[in-house]
Amino acid sequence: MGQVASMELARGPLTGMRVLEMGSTVAGPFCGRMLADFGAEVIKIEPADGDPVRTMGKQFGGKSLYAASILRNKRLIVVDLHRPEGRDIARSIALSCDVVVENFKPGTLEGWGLGWSDLSRANPRLVMVRISGFGQDGPYASRPGYGVICEAVSGLRHLTGDPDRPPSRVAVSMTDYITGLHAAFGAVMALMARGSTGRGQCIDAALYECGFNFMEPWIPAYEKLGHVANRTGSRLAESTPNNLYPTSDGDFIHITAMADNLFRRLAKALGRPALAEDSRFAKALERNRNSALLDAIIAEWTASHSLADIQATLEAAGVPATRIYTIADIFADPHYAARSSIIAAQDGDSGSIAMAGVVPRLSATPGAIRHAGHAVGQDTRDVLGELLGYGSEAIARLERSGVIACASPAT
């Protein structure tokens, strides 16, 4: 595992930018996490009982390990947005920010006087990132839109799993992550545009639409050919060979050699170089048409060798292939270790918590992990004092009335 992340780190490219995150669960917080990783000061508003992401994943010592990662690098405050005083606080913070990230049901912020038109009128340079299930308009806009629901609507869910079984899913909130990434990209583009126009803009990032963006190969295929893509299990359709094959020791190896030059190397490694000259397999389009036969030939070879032997043979031949990694494999892998792909982030409760390092890697202005996610309300006093000038008496009054909540940092 990589070294413990330090508070003294290089300045990321978003250093000097302030972000208010009012999103919850995964898509909004992941967008905020990406911005925070690259230097933005991200202030996250949570309810008093915490973001729902704190109930997800595994717990350690009464703390959500998932939240420790997705809330990393952020200043966490508790403000009750259902109360007028709470909304006044959120508005004041938002107007001091460069970016606001939210993923409430469309219309919610407008009802609170915190919508795009309200905030941009007061701060024309503001960039607002709006994440929702189905977008800010259209007949489905008012529908609740959790990631897996929008994944189904996007078409991605229909393609996931084996063809003889109901659609499956990846065991993470995939569509939320896809959307959070699109949203962060949109925020950075809007900030770049602001540099020349002087004005901010609103980003409408819909979960179903961001998922649909990954359906790229099958959109024109349906429009021109009426082709409805279906689940293909471990095989990638129209890419041959690109499949999972059994080994003699009861394991599996994934081999990808769709390019003609890679297939020639694979055929030689199989001990059957003539396959690369066979009219059924010599060219990529012909391999696609004869994928079942070619997969059977490859599987016959892999089934007679151990996983280790196959990997060694194919690596020597320059053919892309790998076993399927578990998280335990990842922690033991020398490449992950050499690149510090797993970082031990500072945490006041546990000392440190392992999490994925910052990606992508920038050569001159890299991002960094400064600390794991804080406790609920840990930064409320500091943020209200520093940004809004609230004194201790005002903070105490708001805390007594339940408008805000504060927590002491872990020691």
C-alpha cells in the first residue's frame, strides 16, 4: 500500500476554487470528490443524521469506510435546508463559491430560493452542476432516479450479464460514478469557459443520459440496422477473440486479441500459427462471424494448461491476457504497489484508511488526498466562522435551535 497521504502536498489545478456540495449518496459526492482531489475547497452540507452514503458499504469501528473515501478532502458541515435560516446559510456559502453541486429532485432548490436563476442572478460567475435521474426537464424529470433505475433506462443494464439469465449488475453504483465523472468534467469545462466569458453556466447531468453515452456502439447499429444489442456474458460482441476461457486448474483467464497482429501472436502461442491464415479467422470481421468456433478452439487450449502457464506464455508472446483480480489480489499486486495506486489516507479515528489514489495522474499539478472523510458536522464551526463571520454565540444559538450541528474532530 502507498505511503500515508500528507497534509503538505502539491497544489492541484483547482486550488483556489471553492465548491459547495449539496448532493447526496454517490453521484453528487463523487463529483465533489473528484474536484476536491484536485485542490478545490469543497464544503459539503449534510443533514444531522449524515449523508445516506454513510449507511452503505462496510463499517469499521462504527464508521462508514465508504464515506471515508467518497467524502475525503472535504469540509463537512451540517445545515438543515428545510428551515429558512438553514437556507440562508446555504445561500451565503453558495454566493462565495465558484461551483455548486446538487442532486436534489428537479425543482427542490427552486422551492427553497436556491435555484440556478436565483443564485446566478446574485453571482453571475457561479457554475452550478445539477445531477438528477432524468434531467431538469422532459416528461420523466419528476421521477425519482436512483443510479440502478437510470442504468436500466439507459440500456446498459440490458447488456450486463449472461444471455440466458436476467440482466445482472456490477456490485458498485456504476451509473452514479459515470454521472459524477461527467458532472466533474462539465464543471471544469464551465470554469474554463468562464475564464474567457466572465460568466458561469448551468450543467444538466442526467444519470440515464450519462449511462446512455456509454451505449455508443449500439445507437447507430439500431438506427441503421435495427440491431438490438443483447447480453453476451464474458464475451465482448463484435470483438473476437475477447472472452473468458477455462484453465486446467479450475480457474479462468481473459484473453483479448481482436487486432489482426495480436491474433497472429495468439495463434503462434497456441501452437497453431495456421489459424492466422485460415480464411475464417485471418481478418477481424471474419473472426466476428466465426466467434463461437474460434472461442472453442482457444478454450480447448486453455483447458489443457494451468493459469500460471497460460499467463506466462501469453505475456511472452505479447498477447493481452489476465486472470480476474479480486480485491485481495489487488492489495498483493506489485504493480499497484509500485505506482502507489492504493493510498493510506489520514484518519482521526483509525490512523489511516486505504483508498484508491487520485486519478488521472497530472505531471505538473497532481491531485492529492489530504485526509479521509470527516465526521458529520466536524467542520461546521470553522466554515461558518471563516466564511460567514459567525461568532461563537451565533453558532451556539443555531446549534441549540437545530439549524446546524457541530462535532468535535477525532483525536
